[in-house]
Amino acid sequence: MTQVNWASRKAPAPGSWLARMLARKPRMLVAIALANRMARAIWAMATKQEDYRDPALSVAA
């Protein structure tokens, strides 16, 4: 909820996943979707025994 509340006060990057979701869905539903998205990413990293790779850095490289 903290990230969703912060994004509601200060606009997230245009075109980002969070901005698109907030534009069309209620805040509580976005918070649940964000938690689910984060949990899936963490589960995938744990099962593959990988460290987090920032998508922004991998595109720039």
C-alpha cells in the first residue's frame, strides 16, 4: 500500500506498469496486484537461486 499511496501522490513514470494500473483500476486492487507481482518475482529468484537484476540496467547494457 505504501508504494501505491506514494504513486497516487507523486505521479509514477508515464507508461509504467504502476501508472497504467492506477489509471484504470481501484487503488486497493492495484496494491494486491503489485504484491502478487512482487511475490512471483521473489519466488522465481528463490527457485532459480538468482540475484535480482534491475530491468533498467539490463536494457542499457
